[in-house]
Amino acid sequence: MTETRDHGGGLDAAIARYGGARADWVDLSTGINPVPYPVGDIAMDAWTALPDRTAQDRLIAAARRFWNVPDGASVVAAPGASALIARMPELTDYSGAYIPGPTYNEHAAAFAAALKLDGTEDPDAPTHIYVHPNNPTGQFWDATIFGDQPLTIVDESFCDVSPDASHIARATDPGVVVLKSFGKFWGLAGLRLGFAIAAPATLAPVDVLELGDGTSEVIPRASMKDMLGPWAVSGPALEIAARALEDDDWADATRARLSEDADRLDGLMTRAGATVVGGTTLFRLYDVGDAGAWQDRLAKGHVWSRIFPYSGSWLRLGLPAPDQWEQLEAALA
């Protein structure tokens, strides 16, 4: 049986315990932008036809431009960053991954499922994984993370709020993979879209077969793109995401709004007795003393929050939508 891993969400369980209908609740347990990119009209053939090459090429071109992907790096789109995280162990023959935590737990789960995880606290492990900025602490990692390990994975799922901090310029370095998530910043997690950005050789590893005569033969494996299949991203996702990635004005305005709202949330929480620990402008992390009691207090006001199995005092909140602040304030009161 697959172990259920700790994540945000789980609003159904909160409703079962505290009552109310889904529409009555403010779900702040995730770090998803509460004001999503406006989807707009979608062409009917995006729903009815298999995604064509033109739509796929438009998305990749938009991604390359938006993230300043260096020449020589490949961009592979997938149905969610989690789908790519699950395949990262296939990029290495080595066992062992260094994953400084606490952090997003799907990376360790992916390597454990592939039987390639011997603990997560050994800096000498051949694979290093950094969530940048980290979830839930918001910590950014500097360039010292790029050492001589064979594989370095930089998960930038939350980095679009701070584009200047991105390590995308290192995406052509051998063994470096930068992961991007569309759902967080653009607020469309249900679209299921993520990207792996790396040198082609990093995303298409090879096996070296030693022959009996002392020579060897290089045998290519399937590339990450081939493993995902020809239509990994749906037609509607291709159209919506390309449009969003081409919209710099929306991105700039969104970063400004998120920053203002993060400051507003910090003010509310500190006045209620919490201490700011970290976070990003998509989610905030607080020390509240008794996290379980705070979650219960907020839930009685139909506000759902995130607590962690490894900390009795940390509480994480996403940002409320514009029409949800009053309910949060009432729950805190």
C-alpha cells in the first residue's frame, strides 16, 4: 500500500470534521495564487483534437522567453511538475540523494520509490535536490549548491515571484535540472503543467556497456520527452499556458499584488500573536506555539491552514483571495 504523504489541501476532511459546505471555506493550506490567470476563451479544437506541433512549439517558445532559458538547454513540458519529480531518479544510475529539509516531500518519495534513496542528510550523495525557494521556509539557495555531484535538481516551483533569484542560467551545466511549475504563480494548479529544463544529455542519459575485449559501447536510453509520450500536455493547457507565459504585464502586476498581500497577512498574524518564520509571497510560515490549536481555531471559522508532522509550532498560510480577508480576520478574532 502506498503511504499517504503530507500535503496541503485535504479540505474534504476539514469539512467532515468542522462542518459547512465547500463554498463556506477559505482554503489557505496551499501556496497557490488565489487570483488565477484569466483563462479566457479556449478554441474548440483544443478540446477535440490531439495537440498539434504548432501549439506545442508555441508553449515551449513562450517558456524559453519567459524564463530566459539559455541556448543549449532543452525544455520538456509535462502534466504537472510532480510527474517530472517522479521521473527524476531515472536520470541517474546512482543510489543516494541529499535533500536538505524540511522541504517538499515528493522528491524523497520519488527516490525512495525507485530504491535510490539512502537517507537524505549526506552531502556526499551523488544526487542533490534543492527546493528554491524552499517550501515551507522560503529559503533561497546560492550558487554553492552546484558542486561536482553527478545530478543536481533545482525545484523552482515557487521562484516565479522572485525571478531574479532563479538558477536558470545553470541549466546548460552537465547534470543540472531546473524544474518549473505553472500551477503556483498563475494559480491554475488544476491545469497540471510543469517543465524540466536542462542540457539535452542530462535529460537523455546513456548506459555504458563494457565489452569483453576491453572496449565499451554507449547505449542511449529513452529521453525524458520520449518517456512522457507524444501528447503529454493537453490542448487546453497548451493554449492557456502559452497565453499566460506571453503576458508580462500580468506577471508584473501579480508580483506586486502578492507582495502587498503577503505584508498584509503578516500584519494580521503578528497582531494575533504569531511570529513570522519565513515563506514566499505565495505562502507565509509562522511560529504560533501550538500549531494544532491554531489550526483548530481557524477551522472553526472555516479557514483551513497547513501544519506539519515535524513541527508542533509551525503554521503555513497561503494568501486569501480579495473577497476572503474578512473571513480570515473573523476567524482570527
